Amino acid sequence: MRLRLTLVYGGLFLLAGLLLLAVTSLLVSKQLPTKIALRVENVRPPQPGVGGDTTFVQRFAEDARDDALSTILTQGGIALIVVASVAIALGWLIAGLLLQPLNRITAAARRIADAPAADGRLRERIALDGPDDEIKRLADTFDLMLTRLDHAFDGQRRFIANASHELRTPLTLNRTLLEVALTPPQVAPEMRQLGDTLLAINDRHGRLIDGLLMLGRSEREPARMSYVDLADVADHVAETADTKLAEAPVLGDPILLERMVQNLVENGLRHNVPGGWVCVVTGTYGPHAFIEVGNTGPVVPPYEVEGLFEPFRRLGTERLASPGAGLGLSIVRAVARAHGGDARAVARPDGGLVVTVTLPRVADPM
């Protein structure tokens, strides 16, 4: 926009200068013939024995007129080029000063958009000073939007925390009552089977609530950051999977990163086929550290892959058959993005997925 404004200002100034130069030349050209004609008419006819020729004077006058017009156009053109260059330079500086508030708004929007967590910088405000013009009203509107988004995120977090707490209490009470009811040895087999089913449903609801709490926490920027090697976390979590672990140092919340790796491994084991394999690989490339988990699960259509990262989304009929809460990969991506990275999945042609999480790499503190 700065370049466009400068070109517009400079172009208009140059056009106005050319128009002024053309009008000046036209006016001067109309005035010169009249004055020269009067002087030629005042020349006396040649006397005998005295040299003189009105044709020579007329030719001299025409040459002088042409030289005057040429001088006006040449010198005026040079002056116009110099002044236009100065005007374009001043236009560039003035456009930069006028657009500086817009640059502040753009910089603030970019910082918020580039924040690792969705609500990491929503408390930032532009607070633009100056006259009440269009740019200040734009900045104030942007600040108002940030305020409302901040309140919306806070309300969402409070709702998830309060709802999860209120739901966890009756689940705990139900589990206690079921366990007490199933304690006597004389309980009928039908009642014991019903009680075990209700306990399983209770456990599933508990995992769902825990997953919602973890998802809400994962979407916020980590408050505690420390050095973590994804290879060590994978070595601790992936006990039953094949591993190819190389150093993958990152900076983040150890609890969230461990939950991310655990979800990756559990997702690979849960959605596997009998006799299949699960492989966990960690390492670095360029400025990134990564962890990759692949398995030999069922065939996943490529158009279904991205939807698996959405909450409560499963493949096909697994919504009913899977014991999970449907939040595993959602939590994985939320944790990755909260740490400045991302999570991607690719469907294997023979069945299964390869899920890769990339995070910013850090140097070993030792």
C-alpha cells in the first residue's frame, strides 16, 4: 500500500507538472509572435546605400522564438523531473508515516496469529493514540474484538472445568455404590454382569471427562517450559512397540508432552490389526524435532484422515466399538500447536496410519 500510495502521489504530481508545462508553452508560443511582429513592422525600409533586409530580421525573430520555446520545454522538463523526484521521495516518507498505525495493527494481528496457543496473546491490545480518524476507529474495533474473544475463551475454559468437576463427582459416587453393591459374594451372576457393565460405562465416562480437561488445558500456552527429549519420553511410554529412537530435544511442558506421546502410542496400539506392528521413531531434521508413530491398522481413506483429529471423530463404526473417548488425536494436535508445532497423519496404502508430530528443536542445555 505504501508503494501504491507513493506511485499515485508521484504520478498525479508528474501529470499535473506536465500539464502545467504544456499550458505554459502554449501561452508563451501565442504571445511571442505578436511581440516579434510589432518589432519587425517598426523596421524602416532599406535606404539607398544602407544595408538592411526585413527577411533577415524575420528569420532571426523566428529562430529566437524557437529557441525560447525550446529553452522553456527543456529547462522546465529538467526542473519538473527534479521536483517530481523530490515529491516522490517525500510521498514515500509521508505514506510511511500515515501507514505506521496500520503497521502496528498488522503486527499485533500477526503476533496473535503466530502465538503457539489459540488464546496465547488475546490479552494484548493496540491502544492506538491519536485523532479520532478511520485508522484509530479500526484499532479500537480490533481491540474490542480481542476483548470479546478473550472473554469467550475464558468462559469456555471455565465451563469445561466446572462441567467436568460437576460430572466427576456423581461418577465417583456411582462407582462407589456399584462396587459396594457387587462386594457380597451372594450377588446373582446377572446382577454382577450388569454391575460390571455399568462400571465399564462409568470408567468410559470418566476417561471422557479427563480427556475434555486435558484438551482444554492443551489448547492453552504452557505455563511451565523445560527441556524434554522426546526420545526419553517415547522410551518410557512405548514399551510394547518397536522403537527407533534418536535424540529429539524440545522445550515444553513435560506432562503435556508425555500425554501427547502416550496418546500417539495408545492410538497406534488400539487401532491395530491382530499380529500387526506399531513403530515409534524420534529424531531431528533442520530446526525441527519429531516423533512418528505408524501402525498396520485398517485401511483409512485419505479423505478421512484429517477428520480423525477432530474431537469425538472415529473411523467408520469405531465410534461404537472403541473404548476410547475419541479425543486422542485431538489432544495430540492441541499439545503440538500449543508448543509451536503441528501434527499430521498419512494413510498407509496397506492399512494403518503414520502420525507425525513436529516441534521446534532446542539445543541441549548440557
